[in-house]
Amino acid sequence: MKKKVLAILFAGIMMFSMTACASSTEENSTGSLQAEISESETQEQEGNSNILVAYFTYAENAELPEGIDASASASIQVWNGELTGNTGAVARMISEATGGDLFSIQTVEKYPDNYNDTIDQGQSERNEGARPELTTQIENLDNYDTIFLGYPNWWGDMPMAVYSFLDEYDLSGKTVVPFVTSGGSGFSQTISEIENAEPNATVEEGISLRDSDAVSAQEEIQTWLRELGYIQ
């Protein structure tokens, strides 16, 4: 009788142990799976952190008066409460769509407070082959694989500040995706200039937008980014 009772007790202990082991294995397996999912989600969320959207725009490089009426100038825009220009607005659309970081190319010497005088100064700088000194710097360029590079077309060329940017940074091994705003001249010869300045970078197909269409170009920009594979 005692042997029978002991046998029953032993069997119960064995069943409890097996159940506990199975539960522990299941919890470990579930925990590992959750860790993998969490890591995957983190990588997906950080997947576009290697994109930089660098741009030059007039309104962020001019001595504009306080309280300026953006609607009074076609070259000045307000995007999500921030004063910028046409190229700056496009840069923000790209950044919002891709999750890329924004970088405004800004000069030490500011441009005049009206666009006509500014592009005249831009023409003088172009004729002189000037390289305006920049006041903003990228501290972590190695973190970026793709550089969206935006600028307005001034006199059939990039503003000289963009040349300063290309002179300052070695984009070898990186992908450069240009975008331009213009009155109708598009890229002109600026793609070749970028390729010449950064011969070891890959320059992808860019997008050209008319100044007057820039702030309403979100759908067009998203289609372009989708075709290039930067968004789904």
C-alpha cells in the first residue's frame, strides 16, 4: 500500500516538473520571438536615419525684416509654421516622407532682403567663381548613405554656396539625389557640376519643380520618391 502511494506521489511530481519545463521553454521562446520583433521594429523605424536632406534656400539666407509677409513674395514660404523658401518647402516634404534629417546650407554673409538683388548678387558670385563661407556644418556625415541635395536655379547654375558645400564635404561612396526649383530652366547643367564635384558618388535621377508649383508638389514628390524606392 505504501509503495502504491509513493508511486502515485512520484508520478505527480514528474508531471509537475514536465509541465513547468514546458512552460519555461515556451516563455523563453516567446521572449526570444518578442525580442526579435522588437529589434526588427527598431531597425524599421531607424531604417531612414541614413538619409540627409541638405538644401540651400533664399529665405533662410537673407536678412529678412521681422514680420515679413510671406504671401508678398513668391520666393518666401511658410511651411508648418517655419519661414523658408520654395526649395526649403520641398526639402521639408522630402524629409517628412522619408524620415531623413534636414540640413540647411547657410552662409556667413547674408543675402539682400529682396529676391531680385539676391539673384543679382548670385550672378556676381558665379562670375567670380566665389565660394561663400558657410556657417552651418554637418558633424556626422558618416552616418548618412544618401544625400538629397536641393537648390534654386540661379542664372542657369547652382548658388555658389552649394559649390562651397560640395567642396567642403567628400561624398564618395554616397548616393546624391538632386532636386531643384526654378522659373522654368530646370537643372540646366547642374547635374554635371555635381558629378564633377563628387566623382566618386552615385548621382540618381532628381526632380525639377517650377517655383510656382513647389508648395503644392507633395503628391508629385511622393510619386518620385516611390519610384526611386525611398518610400512604399
